[in-house]
Amino acid sequence: MCEGGFTLVELAIVLLIVALLIGGMLVPLSAQRDIQNINDTQRQLASINEALLGFAADQRRLPCPAVPNATGIENPVGGGACTNNFDGFLPAITLGISPTDAQGYAVDAWGNRIRYSVTNANTNAFTTAGGMQVAWSGGLTPDLRVCNTAANIVAADCPAADRMTNSAVAVVLSTGKNGGTTPDVSNIDELANWTTSNDRVFVSATPSAAFDDIVVWLSPNILYNRLISAGRLP
């Protein structure tokens, strides 16, 4: 024993206690970081919806999505018939928003690219300058669907009991913390949001260990109200 100091055994015990205390703090800190990222991304998606409304009021249309493996610019530039209506990304450069990655795609709090889909209903009226005004008298019919589960999706729709909306103009979504990789085939809810070119159905489920996507959509009524207020409709 060393008088007035620690023995090696005592020192080892102290270090073990310190390690356990630090280890116990890591989980809460990680959880806090996840909560912060979720809150930041939710606010970000809400501001993106506002940016879309502002763009529509100015340009008399919504932007087309940016295509994969290019830049954060809508495709085609100027709108019309979009290249990737249902499986594109948010055109951050076109909208003038940040943060972005090196290619100009908007990214969420985890650094994953934010996805954006827009209806092609009424012969692309929503993405064509003045198209909504031209089609107004005949009735506009945006048709993006958001369901609370993918379990009962059939033929690009879900039963009314599962349907949160069947008339969204646009859908903006973050694939969450695990969004850097394709969901497992058994994770049908998240897999539904990795859309194909003809898939207009999205899922916004209760957050869980298996589902951490954050999904918002643009109501046609909010869009019409903004355009009417701006003198762009009818």
C-alpha cells in the first residue's frame, strides 16, 4: 500500500466508476441530440412549405423536383412536365434555401437529402406557369396520397381509414436518422417513401424505432388561398 495515495487497485476502481458514469451519460446525450435533430428538421420542413408557397405566388407555379445525381436545381428549369415528379429531391438552389450539400441539394439535420414530390394532375397545371389559373374553371385535382401505414396500400392508394390526405399538392420528407441507407424490405412504411417514378403514395406513421421519417405536405386549400391573396388566382 502507498500511504497518502492510491494503490493500483483503488485507482482502477476509481477509473471504472468514472467510465461507468460517463457511459451512463452517453445515452441521454445521444437521445438529446436526436430530439434536437428531429425538432430542427420539423422546423426546416415547415419553412420549406413556406418557401414553396412564396415561389408559387411569385412564379404562378410550384417548382419541379431536382433529379438524382445532378444538382439542386429543378428539372426542367422553368417547370412544366417534371422529370421526376414523385422520386425527386428538393430543388434548394431554385428555391434559394439552405443548408445544402456540395451539389446544392437541401439536407436535413442528419445531412441526408430532403425529398420532394409534386402532383402532375391537370396536365402538369401545378408546375406550369399560369397552369392553375388556366385549369381553375374546370376544377383542380391534386392527387398525392399520404397514409398512416403502408400495410393496406393497393394500386397507388390506401383505404379511407388509413388515408391522411388524397389531395396533397406536394410532399416534402426527411428520411430521418437512418435515411442514408435503403430501408429493409420488412420495413414497409419507410420503404413506401423510397418512391418509384410512378408512386404517388407516401406514409407518415407514428415515430418508432422502425419509422423515423418526417413527412409534411402542402394542402391545395392553403396554396389556393396564398395565390388568391397574391392576385394569381382565379
